[in-house]
Amino acid sequence: MKPKATRPVERGNIDNLINMDKESSNPTFIDINLIVVASQHRKYFDEEKLNALATNIKDNGIFTPIIVRPHKTETDKYELISGERRLLAAKIAELSTIPAIVKECDDTTAKNIQLWENLNREDLNAWEETRAIMDILMSILDMEQSEVITLLNQIANARTSDDKTYNNVIVNPKVKLVLDFFAQTSITCESYTMNRVPLLSLPSDVTEYLATGKIEYTKLLVIKRIDNAFVREEVLERTYDEKLSLTQVKEIVASIQATSVKKKPAKEPTIIDRYDGIKQRLRKVHKSMSPKNQKEISKIITQFENAIAKIEDEALSVDGSVAEIK
């Protein structure tokens, strides 16, 4: 569970979040080996794009400085706040130093700089954007993810309700904060709630394809409907390898779901049901039974009668009466 932010809910938080990484500071060149990468939001980097960036850096240098802050415990080192992709590319390009802006800031400020910088990257894929927006909302609202999702659903429901309900929801300070935030992003609150929030609950195998940008999120939302993990993995691999369209994916999933529908299992027959069935079958065949078959059936019936007698005796010993057999 992610820790909650400590900032109060107020309009200024959004302005601070947007502007804190735009403050004018003079960059300084820092030894790459002195920069420590702590917990960053980005978990996956496209190797081909990273190498292309490294080549560009080697030829033209780095135009946008990374952001760091003094390390808490190692006084001669720095902790990376934002710019991990540039830092990795600089290492590939074998640079010894990198331009950086050094900020004296607390954990909350560092986290928020990182969040906003992550959201505004040009190469952000759907998963990274979805995750970045949720992290920012959790920070500025001081809420857990489940609470943010509940609030977003309340906003979405209010938009389709009567004016009184909508007005009651819209006056909530946190709702105003959410709407102010989305007004400054490239995605609307409605679109995020409807199309992106479901991505946060995808199965882990589906999330892997989303996080790496291998398959578009619209296709993955369809593939996640497959309950069988093995079948789902096969469809994921096929979608990626064959570059299937959304229409093709929908057809495949629909076919799988149609063939996997099972009939409702028949109700388990009771002992009385079974006895009645046997009695009806016995009436049909008893006249044609051989002496040997009659002897075998008679032996089984005797065993059955003895079992019933034993149960009756046990019932009598408990309450003095014969319990009804059901």
C-alpha cells in the first residue's frame, strides 16, 4: 500500500505540483557515479529507444538537465528525483558527467516533482500515464487508490444524475480539486474513469504487456475477459506476434467465451430419488431376469434392508423414534 501524502487539500497544491519542476535553477555538471537512483516510477525502458537516445546524447549532449537532491545519508552523493531515462542513456553513451539541477527538498516535494515530470514525458504509454495520473491524484487528495477510484465514480455518476445530486457532489472540495487537475491534462476526468481506471485491476500477465507497451490497452481490456490464464497467455502472445487488430481480438475472445460456456450441472439426486429410479427400472426387467440375476439382486436388497434396519436402530437409541430418511 502506498503511503499517503501529507499536503492539505487545496488548490495551491496543483499549482505547486505543476510549477515546482519549472523553477529557474542553474544546472551544474555532476559525476554520474555520484547519482543514486532510488525508487523511480518507471519500471520499463524500451531498449531500442534508449540506445537511440544514447546516440543522440553522444552526438549532441543533454539539453534538459536531470533533477537531483543531496543524498540523505551519503554526503558526497545525490539522489535522482527525475530524469532516469536521460541518466541511463548518458551511461550508455559513456559520459562521465551529466547536467543536473540540485534541489533542496523534502520527500513529498521530491515525490511530486517526480510525478509531474513523469506525466509530462513525450514517450509515455497508456499504462504509465494511467499510473502517473493515479499517483498524482493520491498525492494531492491525500487518499488511497481505492478512495480515489470511489471519488472518480461519484463524479461520473453525478454527471448523469439530476441537478440537485450533481450540485451536492460538485461542492466537495476534493471534487473541485480533481476537476481542476484534469483541466490541465490531455485526458478528461470522464475518459480516465471509464477507460483508464479499469487498467489498474488487470491480471498481472496482461499488465506486463501493457507496461511494456507491447499491446494497446484497448485490446488488453478485451483479452482480460478470458478467465483461463493459459488460454489468455496464448491470446496475448498471438496478439503481439501477429499484430492483431482490435476487431480480430474481439472475435477471438468471443469465440473462446462461446466455447467455454458450460451447461449448468444437474442437481445431485437424493437417496430417495435414486431408490425410486431403481424401483421403476426393476419393475421393467424383473420378469425377464434369470435365476442367477434374481439371486444377485435379492442379495443386494437384503444388504440394503439390513443397512436401513441399522440406521433405524441408531435413530431409536438417540431419540426413541424412527427418524425419517430423506
